[in-house]
Amino acid sequence: MLINTLKKYNIILASQSPRRAELMRGLGLNFIQTKLSNTDESYPKGLNKNEIPIYVAQKKSDAYSQKLNDNDILITVDTIVLCNGEVFGKPKDRNDAFNMLKILSNNTHEVISGVYMRSTAKTRSFSVISTVRFKNFTDDEINFYIDTYQPYDKAGSYGIQEWIGFVGLLKIEGSYFNVMGLPTQNLYAELKMFINSK
């Protein structure tokens, strides 16, 4: 069983996200969570939508300054929101958050997470796409959500597990946990392939 096999490894989640840590615990994984210093999340123009979060996740991995031991597996993740051909990362300020949510209102968007795994011997990466449809939000609802939940650390300016998801989620295709920020089912499968690959 993968959980027992992984006990031989020291899994490091390089992320300050409490949601990702919660989802890792839900997988039954023993891991250490460590924060990274602020990483430049810019990316070259011309990358396709699947490549963007993988590129940024790799930059986060490269920013991890400690030397890995032979039994370490470092995991870094990045999530973007794509709507009307525009990529939404974390909002710069309140006005940016409002504008993002206004665009997502009564609209369909994609949430794409990129995961990058690294050991001393190899790397592996993958991306996962989920499609989300929101109801039409009033300005009052958007303002209430921003003021109450302060979603400035979240791609697209929202957390699906928060109030806005409870009242506004009309439809989702793909992994719900991916929309939260970590595609758990895919990570479990990819970890299995990672430790079994040469």
C-alpha cells in the first residue's frame, strides 16, 4: 500500500497554504510543511494554460534553499484561474479582487493546478484542470465575501470551500479538491509512479 511505502520517505510540502496542508493530511500522508520566501510567480508569454502553473511550481521548487536528502520528496504547487482567456492569480488588492469576482460572476472558468515533485534523483510534474460555474453575484455579495474572508492569498480571489462556494457554486466538472488548491487523487497516483520510477 502506498501509505506504508511512503513512510520510508520524508515528504516536504513547500507551501504556506493551510488548505493544501489540510488536503495532504486527508490523504493520510506524513509530511513536513515549510514556508517559502516570496517567489516570483511570473511566467513567459506563450506558455499554454497547462504549463503555466507547472512552470511556477518549479520556480517554487527551485526557491527551496535547503539541500535534499536521499529519502526526501519535495512537493510544490501552483494554482491559476482562467476565465475568458485571462489568467487570474492572487489579487493585488481589494479592487483587483472585486474585479476578478465580478468577471467570474455568472460565468464559467477553469482552475488549473500544477504540481512539481523533486528528489535528489528525479523530478515529476503534472497539471489538473477543473471547470467551475458560478451564479450571478450581486455587488453586495462580492463586497461581503471580500470583507469577511479576505481572499488575497487565493488565485481568482476565492476559496471554493468558503461562503462564496456554498452560495454560488452551480456546477463543477473535475476535482473539487483541485479547486481548493491540491488535486489529491492525482497526487496520490503520481506519487506512486514517482517512487516506482527509476
